[in-house]
Amino acid sequence: MELIKENIFLIRNEKIFSSNSYVIKNKVNQTCVLIDPGFDTIIIDEAITNLKLKPVAIIATHGHFDHVGSVTYFKNKFNIPFYLHKADLKICTSANFYLKMAHLNHKIETPIPDFLFEAEFEKLSLTDFDFAIYNFPGHSPGSCIVKFENNLFSGDILFKNGLGLGGIPKENKILLKESILKIFDFFHDNHLLLPGHGSSEYLGKIKNNNLVLNSFIFNTSSNA
């Protein structure tokens, strides 16, 4: 577990499929929200216990298995709702099929969302937390930026280094390119990007330093 900010914890499991899960703690009490709990069930559970936190909701940036693998466990344990964009519902409920396609010898209890985002932009107010949800399709149809204060949880849309393209089903390079350009235009350079894989970084530095990403956006033509 790594403290990113005073109230944001990163949990990364390297054993099954490396991905980032996040725990956002309220600054004045012990409630928390889980972002993208993947194959990190035990580690996340231990972190919640050690920090004496009370989860109130789960939000997934998108429906791929490495971002929803632990959702059902925490839904059941804490009796809390799970939020996902409607466009990724089929991907989420087919998680074990995609695990098999990826040749990973692992199964999850398929998570069922309690609430589905449907618009390009929605506000989500939970107990002690306020989020803004932005749908930026490309990596998957329902991929979202989850904004909390000046932090952008980007899932697999955008990274500090490199590009997340990988021949993933339902991936669309043209839409991804358009989405990244919108993100650069819409959000401030001092917003901290917290991706689904790799390290966090400020958006302005990603614009200037991620050469692979810049090549994809500005120097190449992309086909869906």
C-alpha cells in the first residue's frame, strides 16, 4: 500500500495481473470509496482493516476484469453499491470469458452493478464524497475518468508512460485518440492523473513527456 496523497492510497498486486486499485479516505472521518478493485482482494481488505475504514461505495473506471475482480467480495462484505458506466455492462458481466481469452487461470465472481452511469457527464454524491464522472470511450465503450477534487482516476484511457493499446476487444483507436485530446483540452495541467497501471503523474507533464502518446495523437493515423 502506498500513500499517494493524504487521503488516497494505491494498492498494486503483481501476482495475477498487475493493476492499480485505489482507496479514497474521507479527510474528516473513516469512510472510504474503492476505485477499481481488481485482483487485490486480500491486500485491499487488509488495508481497510488496518486503517479502520468503512467503505461506502465502489466505482469502476471501466468493466475489464483487472478493474472489477474484487468488486463482488467487497459489495457483499460491506453491503455497498457498485457503480459502472452502462456501455461497459456487457464487458463487466463477461469478465470470466475475457480472462479465459487472456489465458489467465483465474475466475472471479461476476460483479453486477447497482447503478449505471448513462451520460457523457454525471455527478455522483455519496456520503462525504463528491465525484464527477466523464465518459471517454476508446479503450472500452464505457471507459470513464472519475474526478475527485483535483485527481483524475483514468483507468486505462491514459498513462504516465506509453499507451494502453493492446488489441483488446471493443477497443477503438479513433475514439481513444479523440478522448485523449478532449481530456488534454478539458482538464488543467495541475490535475493529478491516477491510472489503472503504472505511476501517477500531473497531466501537464504527461502532455510534455509521454513521447509515445504524443506520437499516437499527433503523428499517426489511427484505424478502429
